[in-house]
Amino acid sequence: MSTTLRADYLVIGAGAVGMAFTDTLLSESDATVIMVDRQHKPGGHWNMAYPFVTLHQPSQFYGVESLELGNGLKDEVGLNKGLFGLATGAQVCGYYEQLMQHRFLPSGRVQYFAMCDADVNGEFTSLVSGEQYKVEVTKKVIDAAYYMPSIPSTHTPNFKVDDDVHFITPNALAHLAKPADGYVVLGGGKTAIDTCLWLLQNGVSPEAIRWFMPRDGWFLDRRNAQPTDEFFQYSIGNIATQMKAIAQAESIEDMFDRLEAGGYFLRLDPQVRPSMFHAATISQAELTELRKIRDVIRLGRVRHLRANEIELAKGSVPTSPEQVHIDCTASAISLRPSKPIFEHNLITPQLVRAYQPTFSASFIAFIEASDRSEAEKNQLCGVLPVPDKDTDFIRFTAAGMMNQYLWSQTDDVKPWLKSNRLDGFTQLMSGVPKDDEARQAILKTLRDNAMPAMAKLQQFMKELG
């Protein structure tokens, strides 16, 4: 027998997306919400993150609209020096607990059920007591866990690992009892980057690290994602540079070359052409550190990890039981297929702006609270397909540009963007004095190249089929 509950919205997932959606829904409507999550407290996958994880973009761009994450200060030391701070995993979790306890629950319009397994049919079960619940949803269900990433601490590797291999996740690094003869980092994404940097910053010699890189990726320069007027030439200037590089590109390869030359893209090794784009963001100082690791193995994905040998898709490499093998192969990028965000009584939040999942969730909630048809809502919330390989950048960027154009033509959206804390760049672009020649020149470059860039992206998409 189950307990029956009633609410306007059922939000499945109290992670970054579910919290951002609910926060804006509370601001834009008088709706009631039931939130259900498998974790023991708000924060989603952040509750299981490795201890040295941080955001890889400034804290100001993360969280929910109503409460700033972080202290708004720039880092004065470390590899992020001179740039705005990056919240740690513990800070993110504390932030979401504060939101739940001091905004969501006191509103009287939110009920929160932790440690529960839910489905989009409105039923959920406690993982602790076994009690079952049925929610009578008067409006819609929000599947905020649709893009739940793979977590290193719970990830099952897709290769065989023999029992006599010293094999750990990044979570276990902080609990090592003694130094290893060497450290083997498996994976080429953000977790691997974080792990390599953590080892280097804790005194491990670059010569003691072997980095197994299945695919090289294009990186984004964190300096170009700073939220204040001080960085206008990098943030807005970077967008203008991006538009000009795309518009003038003579081929797809030439486009990537121009984007790299203009400072939009970074790569680990100038001699190795990246084939992956997961939008990992790093600083120039971090890139300098990573390049100290010279033993980078590019023989494809791991197939079998033995005590004395690592078998890969394109060959084998010796190892030893005295080396620590760190599994960084879990992907923070969920490659589930894109789908319409609004489907009858179901909302599936996905990216509607590049690199900003929490802004996207906030925007979707704003559109949901407006008086629009489902078709109109979906038109304003075009999904940016999650990128994986390098050329996915093309479709990803074109979709984001189309959304931005539609928003600029929609009367109630324009002021909302300008006032939304998670947006940031709209305020920067709209506040440039007419007599500021340098910044006006950047805006002119952006305007002059936006439409040609869109045309070029469409041409490239046709070439890719």
C-alpha cells in the first residue's frame, strides 16, 4: 500500500539541474513542488565526488538564480590565480543544503524526499524504509536526472581488471598510506585532468606519472569565462573571435585552427590533433602544469589491466603491482539522446545554452511558468546536443546561436536574461557605453560575423551529413 501525495510538479533529482529549475519555478509562479532524490542530501552527484574536485568555471555561473555561490573573490594563489574562485565539492554540497533548508522548505511549497528511487510515472520508494509513494501531479513531472553523469566512485570500468592490480578511483587518492612507485592515470577527460594536477600539486614528480590518453580533447580557456566587466576583452571578445573564426573558415579543419589561433581553444600537445570535445575548461597555468607530464600513452582505450601489462586497443604497455592505477574513465558527459524538453506532462531539462547546465534549467523553468503553448516553449528551448567528438562542436554551437537569436527577438525573455544572475554576459554586452570605442569594436565584430558564422556552420553540417 502506498501513501498518496499531491503537488503541481514532481522534480526527480535534487542535483544542480533540479535545484536550479525549482528555484526559478518558486520565483516565477506559486506552484507546489515535490522533490525526490536518491542521495541523502541535496547536491546530486556532488555528494559522491572525489575530495579534490572543484567547479571548472567560476562559481558565479553555477548554482541557482536566487543565491550566489561563492564569495565573488578572485583567487590570489594557485593555478587559478587572477581568476574568479572555483567552489569545491564540499562548498557546492553545503550551498545546496542551505538552499533546501533556508529557501525551499520554508517556502511551504516544497516537499523533499531524500534516499528515494522515483520514476516519471509519479511513483517513488524509500531506499531506507521501503515505504512507497504515489504523487498526484496536477501539472508536470521534471526528469532532472536524465543527464546524470557517470561517477568515478561508483563507475564500473568497461575493461577487465585482474585482482592483483593496484586499482583505485580518484576518491581513494587522498587516503593512500604510502607513496607508490608510480601513478598511472587512465582517461583523458576532466577527472583525469584534475587527478594529474592533484598529483603534481602534491609533489609527485612528472616523471612518476603515466597518462593514458584514449583521445585528446579541445579545451576551453577559463580566462574567457569570467563574469565581470574587467574581463570584457576576453569574455565577450572571445565570442567575437569565435564568430569571426567560424565565418572566415575555409574548411572544418581550418575552423578549428582559427579558433585555436584566436584563443578560443587550447590543446595539451600542439603536435597532436584533438578528436574529442567535452568542453573541459582549464587555465593557462593548469595547461602549463599538465604539459610537464611527458609520458602520455596514446594507444586507444584500455582493454585489460593486468599486474604487469596494460592491454590497449592499439598495443600493450608494461606496468607493475607497485604502481597505482587510477580509474578516470567515468564520463561526466552523458551521451543519452536529445529529446524535446516539453512533452505533454513531462519536462526533460537539457542544455539550451552552451556550457551552462544550471542557467539552462533556470531558463526552462522560466519558460514553463510563462503562458505559452508546448510548441512555443520547445521553440525557445532548442536542445544543444551533448558533444563528444570534435565535430560535434559545429551542431552544438549552431543550436546555441539559434536559441540566442530567438531569445533576442522575444520581449519577455530579454529583460529576464539581463536580470538573471546565472547569465552574466547579457549584462556585460548591454552595458557598454557608446563612447567606449574598444568595446564597441568588439561588439561590432560579433554582430558583423554572427550571421556569416551561422551560414558557415550550416554548410559544415551539410558536409558532415
